[in-house]
Amino acid sequence: MSRTPFVAGNWKMFKTVGDAEMFISGLLPLVSSTEGIEVAICVPFTTLGAMVDSTRGSRVQVFAQNMHQEAEGAFTGEVSAPMLSDLDVHGVVLGHSERRELFGETDAALAEKVPAALEAGLRVILCCGETEAERDAGEMETKLRRQVEAGLSQVPAGRLADVVIAYEPIWAIGTGKVATPEQAQEACAFVRGVVAGIDPAAAEAVRIQYGGSVKPENTAELLALPDIDGALVGGASLDPASFAAIVEAGRS
Ligand code: PEP
């Protein structure tokens, strides 16, 4: 099955509205004629509205970086899926390792967040990945299976393929250490196998991104691998020229 490649930039906690406007006015002309690939930027809550407005009618989708599983309630400081939809946001990244490790995001919460996002009409990138210690201890597969099965556990049948899964080895995030093509392919094939254990047809359709020190120079090699359908890009997505070069390199 041919799967449309999908490259998403994760800005993390970078860029004011002014910085974001400067970025997008640089990016749009660089990617406007790039066919055969989907493109998203995952931006801080404060820049969502401005980025939705500035990208309207373009090929760039705007994603949030987190949300609460409930639609509304007494959850000070939180933002819900219907609130994101109301802003015309396209999707949300869920379960990034920084949220899991620094802010206590749990598999139990993610099991509720993923279907809540889909229900509100948002697209989802669900992240998974192992630490270096887990990889060295031979625990990578157990960890990936647990994270993927939990995140997909309450997704209605027929919606599984709407979830994009990002495999991001934690030891490769922001470190400049990229997984080798063999490591990245092996892990992404394993993730696809976990999805196949739930629904074989969905496994063929589901898109799996690799994330971890993706740069313009290593994108083509990684995205050519059979089970890698895109990239989740941190640092190299902050500059329009570098992000556009990754999009160009990732085209099918
Ligand atoms: C990320 O933030 O998801 C990421 C992969 O970061 P970087 O590309 O900087 O390693």
C-alpha cells in the first residue's frame, strides 16, 4: 500500500507570535508547490490562532502539542480537544517523550486523549520511544508495545489508521545522535506489527514517522525505509529553510 509521507515540525516551547509569523512567511513560498507530501507544524498554544489564520488555504497544517482528555471541566491550565477544533486547529501531538518524562503524562491518560481528539475532529500524532538504558537492557519492544497498545486501546474500530504514530528513540531527541537506518526501520516495523496485532488492515494504512535529530541531510535515507512514512522534527523545524529542505527531501 502506498502511504502519503507526512513531515511535522515540533516547535516545542519556542517562538512568540511575531517569530511564528516570520517563520510562516518564510516557509509558505518554499513549500507551496511541493506535491506528494503532507506538512504540519506543531506549535505552542499561544501561536495556534495566528498560525491557523496565516496558513489558511495553504498546504501547511497546524497542530497543538498537548490537550486534556475531557471536553471541559475544572482543570486549571488545560485546553480541550473541542477548544482546539473551535480554533480550526487540524491536529495534536500526544505522548511526546518530553510530556511523558517531564510532566507525568501517562499511558492511561493517553488512552483517553487519543479517542477524545479523534472524536473532536482532530488528527493525532501519537509518540512512542525508548530510552538508551531501555534499549541496552533489551526492553525496547516491551516499551513500544505498551505505549502503542495503550494509546490505541480506546480508538474505535475503523479509526485506527487515522492515528499517525511517531517512533522517537529518546536518546536521539535533541542529541544530534540519529538512529541508524537499521535501528529506525526495525523499530518502526515492530510498531507496525503491534498495530497489526489489533487490526491487520489498519497496520497497512497507518503512517509511522521517525523522530530524533532529523536533518535535511538524513531525511531521504530514513524516509526511503519501508516502514517509515514521515518524520517528526524538533530543532531542524525551527528554521524555514531547513524545515522546507526536510519536506523536499521527504517527498515520495
Ligand atoms: C522532537 O522534538 O520530537 C524531536 C525529534 O526533536 P529533534 O528533531 O530536535 O531531535
